[in-house]
Amino acid sequence: MKRIKLYNMIFPIWFLLFFPPVILLTLLGNFIIDSLVVIVCFYMFKLKNTKNDLKTFYKKTIFKVWIFGFLADIIGASILFLLVILEDFLGLPQEFIRGISYDPFSNLAAVIMIVFAMIVSSLFIFIFNYKFTYNKQIEEKRLRLKVALTIAIFTIPWTFILPTKWFY
């Protein structure tokens, strides 16, 4: 029996509350994006000179890239989700919460907070891939750093900044 491995995708956490079926599209979208980035990294950083060919390299890493990326997206989205949940407790302005929840560009502080959450997600994507996914696949630290950084930049959860109001 063949095993299928899946990886990181596009994930705004509040979609789960309102559109649970969107999670399947999110998972598929993240897997496709992660797959493309892993393949591009393989050729861009000449990883064919390592101990694996593309097929082997892809099979050994894509599931970890996807899962860790999804986990990193959840971490970043949790920051935003907690701000919305703790709005009254923290005494946050309604415009700020509305910006995070529906229209980031209506409030500068909301944009800054969302970008912060995106950066946190990207940082975790980098750490997970550098320390776990590619630790045994790419022994040269400088090359592993470049690959992990490239994946972190291109798979950052860009959808966090999309206004949720577009989907209502």
C-alpha cells in the first residue's frame, strides 16, 4: 500500500469557524505551493549534488515541510485569534478587532499585527525546516539555511492579510 504525505498550505484559522469545508482547499493549496517551492529549491540550490535525486529528496521532505508549515500557520493565526477572543479582557478597540477579523486595511494597527503574525509564522517555518526537515537531508549548514529561508519566505501565510469580508 502506498503512503500519501501532505504538507503546509494556506490557513487563516478563523475560516474554520465560518467555513469548515474551506480547510480541504487550504490543505490542498498549501501542499501544491509547498511542493513547488521544494522542487524549485532543489534546482535553485543545486541539491542534485547531494545524496538524493529529486524524487527521493521530495519524498523524504515534502510531508515535513507541509505539516510544519501548517503548524507554523496555526501558531501565527492563533495570535490573531487570541486577540479577537480576548478583545474585552485586553480592552482592545473595536476598530482594531474589526480590522483583524474582516478588513485589515481599515486599521493600520491591524495591518501591523497581522504582518507580525505572518512573520512569526514564517520564523517558525524557517526553524522547523532548518532544524528538523532538512537536518539530515542537507548536511552543509549554509545551504540548509538558504533552503529553509527560501521556504519560509515563499510559504509565509500571505492569506492572513486578505480581507475576510471578501468571502462573506
